[in-house]
Amino acid sequence: MNPIKRAMLEYWGERCEDYEEGCVVCDAWREYDNLVMDNKIANNLFLQEMVLRNAPPLDPAIRTAINKLIVERKPNDDN
């Protein structure tokens, strides 16, 4: 078990069975969940950035085709 979750259990105790507005235990666990989710999102964004940085450059023809799709919404001159 990670040390933060262990500290949450020691300080706040187990999660309530159902969320109850105004319950300090529920609010503490909700904040914990928000921090965990924020961390997961940040890690995913960091990983995506690292993958993109290490990817080989696009062939200029592919880059042109993608730009055309974005700007004109046409895959080629035939459409």
C-alpha cells in the first residue's frame, strides 16, 4: 500500500460506504481521489509528450496531407 493511502487510513479511517455531503471523511477521501486522478492525468500527458518528442519526423507528404485534412476536410484533391 502506498504511504499516502496508509496515512489516509490511519488519520481518517476507512471510506464511508456511501458518500455523504458534509462528512469530513468523505471529503478527505474525495480530495485524495482528486489528487490521484490529477497525478494520473499529469503522468499520461508527460508520457505522451515523451513519445511525441522521440517519434521520428513525419514525411513531408504525410504532413501536407494531414494539414489538408485539418484545414479543408478533404483527404485529396479528388474530393
